[in-house]
Amino acid sequence: MSVKSDQIVNIPLVLEIPDEQEYCEKKYVFIVKAEPKETEVPLEIYSRIYVETGLFPFGNGMKNEAGA
């Protein structure tokens, strides 16, 4: 994505994690790197994004605590 100089924009971030049991109740860290183009001084900005997935939906083969 390109942004004009002296401009601040919100960049939507979408993360799609498969709806499968192997990805449930996991913790992930993603690194995002941003760098300006055509600058005299090289600059890189890194951000960490922490993601924690929830429980697997009960309707897909996993039983809940009540045994349903």
C-alpha cells in the first residue's frame, strides 16, 4: 500500500484463520514491516500483532463439557 508523504491513514488488517480444530486455542505472533520509498535515510518500522484463537465450535464434531 502506498501513502503520500505527510499523510496518516488507517490500514485495515484482515487475518483469515481456517475454521479447523488444529488452529483453535492457539497463540500467534505476526510481524508487519513498513518502510518509506525513495528516502535519503533508510528506515524500517516493525510492528508485532498478537492473535489468540478461541474454542472450536461445538457443532463440528467436538463435545462440550456437558457431553452434548
